[in-house]
Amino acid sequence: MSNLSEIQIQEIKFLDELLDQVIILDKSKNICCANKSAYNRFGSKLEGKNISSILRDAKLLDSIETSINQKKTQIVDVEVKKPNFQFYKASIIPGPSKLCNQEQSVIIFLKDLTEVFKTQKFKSDFVANVSHELRTPLQSIKLGLETINQGHATNDFESQKKFLPILLQQTSRMETLVSDLLSLSKIELEEHIRPTDKLDLKEIILHVVEIHKQIIKKNDISVDIKGEESKYIILGHRDRLVEVFTNLIDNAIKYSPKGKKIYISLVNNNESITVSIRDEGIGIPKKYIPRITERFFRVDPAKSKEVGGTGLGLAIVKHIANQHRAETDIKSEEGKGTEFILTFPNS
């Protein structure tokens, strides 16, 4: 900073006030200078690096070249895939800049539109997925009602009785789907708000197991709960955590053959509390594990619908875990079972 002129210092101060990331390049596309926002986003040691080392986008590099050669401002969309998806609108303005000691330089203004892009894509995918998920039960209900109203079952009481359980089942499926959608929507809206109530994870898990007592007995499944301490206290939202463990224990029951066991363990690691729920069920193919918490994703759609799954349960688990600042890990092997591990920060 001591080698800079007063004009350069003032220019840097001005750029540091901008929320957009600003990066100044020389003609070789090496970084001469960047503002505070860029350092916060891409790291503190940017000067001297080639722009391709932090933003690997062919369109961006071509546009920089065009801007330098033609002395014209270029505007281009920039997508970064790894390590996390990012989407920018980049304005590339030809120099010279007082902050770069070369005549052929460019200033890049990066406007971060990642959240806007993700929201638009989410809305589009969401409408398509919900339409698809609701279409099947609606068609079944419509067909059944038409058969009773105008078809062969109009005056046949016995046939009507056969249709009614199907109609009730499909109605229940739609009700569950709508309930899960409303729950997920509310969770996502409040995901940034960290809960403040002190809760005992072990007590919540025991409560959820008790709720499932009848179905556990019906499926001839045993539950083994291990936790050396009497209490495992975290800051949490009780109803949301009940929803998390209801989804995980419900899945473990649904996807386990009769006579199997579910293992639940709690470990206090001083700075965090780890909860593991492991079953001896059908397991998940390795290639599908990264996608298992996506909305409406099902490894086996037929099996999922058979057991009443909406494809939203694990998405709900993921977002509630995020709200509680908990880390999620999934381990699974086909035919041997699945383990869900949640690590919560201590209160």
C-alpha cells in the first residue's frame, strides 16, 4: 500500500465499498488488484494469480480476450461448478486502470446472482415435480369416481366397496404429499434462524421410538439404543427434531425386512453430539447416495410408493439439520443396510 499514489489509494477505498466483486487484470489475465469483496469470496492471496485459477469458465476467458483486443465492454454469464455452484453476471471493461501498470488491462465486475438463479431453477423444478407427483393419485381418484358415477359400478354396491379403499389410499397419499410440501416450505423459509431452546436429543429419540412402538412390533423389528450419558443437550427446535427422527426411524422400519434390528447410538464428543441410526435393510446403491436428500428423488420409485414415501422425507431431514448447524453423513451398502449420522454442535 505504501508504494501506491494517493489517487490509487482512493480508488481502492472506493472499490472496497462495493458489494460486487471487482478484479483488475493485466493483458496476460493475471490479477493486479481486487477489492475487499473479491478477497472475501476468492481468498486473500489473489494478486499475481491468473483469473482462470479462480474462475474456470471458457466464455469468461474468451470475453476478456475480446475486451482487450476490441476495446469494448463485454457482458457474460459465468457458472462455477465446483466446489459449490456459483452464478455471476460479469461485466468486463477494457482499461487502462490506474491500479494496473499496463495499458492493456481490464476491470471485471462480478454480480453474484447465485441465489436468484437457484431460486428460479427451484421454482421451475418444483412445479414440474409437484405436478408429476399429484397427477398419478388424481388420475386414480378420477377414474374410480367416474366408474362409480357413470361406469359399471353405478348400481353395483359391491364394486363400489372395492373402489373405496383405493380412493381413500390415493387421497391419503395426496394429503401426505401436501403436508410434506408445506412442512418443507416452512423449514426452508426459517432455515437461517438458529433454534435457541435447550433440548435433550436422547429424550426426543425415545419419544419417537415410543410413537413407532406398534409398527415396530408389527414388523418384528427390535430397536437397540445406546448412550452412556443420561442427557445429550443441544440448542434445537423440538417439533423439527421430532420430524427428523420420525423420518429416519420410519425409513429404517419401512426398508427393513421383518425380524431385523435398528441400532441407535448417541455419543457426546464435548464440542458436538453425534447420533447414528443404522438399519439392516435393503441399502442404497453407492451411486445414488449423493442424491438421496434431493426433493422427490427415489432410488426405487415403486418400492417408495408401496411403503407410502413422498420422496421429500430426507430433503426435510437435510434442511432441518442445516437449521441446527448439524453435519449429515450417509453410509450404505446394498443388501446390508444404511446408516444416517447427524453431528450437532453442543449447546
